Amino acid sequence: MEKKPFVTLEQLKEIEKTYPTPYHIYDEKGFMENARKVNEAFSWNKGFREYFAVKAEPNPFIIKKLKEVGCGVDCSSYTELMIADKLGFRDDEIMFSSNETPEGEFGYCAKLGGIINLDDITMIDFMEKEAGIPETVSCRYNPGGVFEACNGIMDNPGDAKYGMTHEQIIEAYKILKEKGVKNFGIHAFLASNTVTNEYYPRLAKTIFELAVELKEKTGAHIKFINLSGGVGIPYRPDQEPNDIMVIGEGVRKVYEEVLTPAGMDDVAIYTEMGRFMMGPYGALVTKAVHEKHIYKEYIGV
């Protein structure tokens, strides 16, 4: 695959007359078209929303542009919640997934009306103390073991520090339902930077089957399923990029195979892509100042 920068050397030399290096530059046309294409790929699901991962690019100007095409924000810290707050995100436009959550963060998210995604069953009491019991709560799932998407893409969720075990998420749903939660979400992230159209559908099937089981065992109303991130970009010329239209269609097929027969065709699909949304559309512009020729070749900037 031929890879071309979105800006020419001539354009950069012209820009440098006003903005000396180093600086970051972004392709607004490119990332906005990509965001619209993501929406199109999942348009079959009436509740779909992409929650842009703020950690991937915490530039408020870019996040504000993505808000224009319906993106929410995926936040993981107090600072990211502050960015969301200042940009006017509210309620279900905010997904808050935090690990080892410091005091005050659940409360801030609740103040904004955002959705809290619990990483650990032991955080239920901590959330209740800080934020009460929200009407909608999500739980992060980790199936453990080794997850293999295809094309050699593997990861080991069992070694990750994120997400509840199978038994824990069932118990968490029961506890939360008893405490008064009305709507539930499921969230999972099993592999990073996959360059294959099969990852999301494979992940979706795993979570969809869990959703059916959770409904049967707890009676909970599952409002949404968050496929999180993991859809990657081709860093090397020999890699073919992911086709988001094929990915969206693959998830649709699994949805109709697993959720629809279970009477769960009202479940919204969410995504939290950062790398796929912005990776190809930003660049660091700098100048080489030295060359170094030792065991490896180095360029100093």
C-alpha cells in the first residue's frame, strides 16, 4: 500500500514562515470524513455512537470538531472529564472508564450526567458513596485467557489489569439491579491496534453472547454494548488498512445472529476508537539536525 502524507513539503515550507518547527499539524478534512464514515458503517444500529478516546488526542479544537458529527467522549481521568465539561459534553455523551479511580472522579462524572463504566466489582460501593446509584451503569468485562482475532492478532486479556471476570460481572449486575440501576451497559477491550477486519465482529460475538446470558440470569435491561477500541491503523507500507464498512457489516451480522433472536434488537452499539479516528490524520513536523551512524542509524531532531 502506498502511503502519502496529507501535506506536501512545499506547503510545510510555507507554513514554517508563520509557525517554526517543531509543531503538530492535522488533516481536518481527513479526520472529519473518517468520522462520518464510521457513523455510516454502523448506521444500521439506531443507537450507535462513537466515543472518541480523549487520551488519544486531548486537543480541544479537534474534539469540538468531532462533536459536530455526533461523537461523544471516552474519558479516563479527572483532567479528561474537565476537557469534556469545558467543551459542553453532557449526560450520555460522556463515557467514563477509570482504573484505580481516585476520590472525586466518579462524583465529577455524575455531576456531568456521564455514564460510569465500572472496572471492578469492588468499585460499586465506592461509586455509591461518591455518586449515588445512577440510573444507567456500565461494567467492564475481561474473559481472561488468550483472545485470538485472526491473521495472527493475539492478546492475553488474562494478563490485563482491566475488567471483571465472568462470575464477577454476573454478580455485579445482580448487586446493581438490586440497588436500583435500570439500564446496563457492557464494555470490553481485548486486543490493541488490530489491522484486520475480523477483530470487531469476533469481539462483538463474545460480548453479545455474554449479554444474552446476563439478561437470562439477572433480568437486567441491557441498553448498550461498548466495543471499545482496538481497531488499528497500518504503520507499515505492507499492511492493508482496516475497512470500517466491512467491519460495521461484520458486527451487524453477528448482532442479527446473536442478539436479535434473543429479543435484544434494541441494544445500542458504542465504539471508543482513538488511533483509528486520528492516527492517520496528524503529524509532528520537525527538522533533522544531526545524523548518527553507529550500531544503528539515528536522526537527531
